[in-house]
Amino acid sequence: MPEEDLDAKADRMLDAALGGLTPHEALVKASLAEAANVDERNLAKEKNRERALKLLAALEKSMG
């Protein structure tokens, strides 16, 4: 396969992977998604902490 065909194929694959976005737009989108994921994880950690504290209080109460 000639090198030009490989380059064209690679360009088409890259365009498909980016979903029509420029590389910069794709990077910004990924960065925003990761930031949202961090917020979700932090909320989940706080909720788990609250549940653990309630469970601990219930255990301490049941033990006297």
C-alpha cells in the first residue's frame, strides 16, 4: 500500500475517533468530563462517609 494511502487512512481514522471535533476541542471535552467525574467521586465519598458514621453510631449504640 502506498504511503499516501496509509496517510489518508490514518487521517480518516483520526477524524472518526475525534467525532468531528478538532484535537483541541476533543481535549477540552475530555478535560471537562474528567472534572465532572472528580466531582461525582467526591460526592460519592462524602455519601459513603456519612453512611459509615451512621453505621458506627448504630453499632456503638447497640453495644451499650
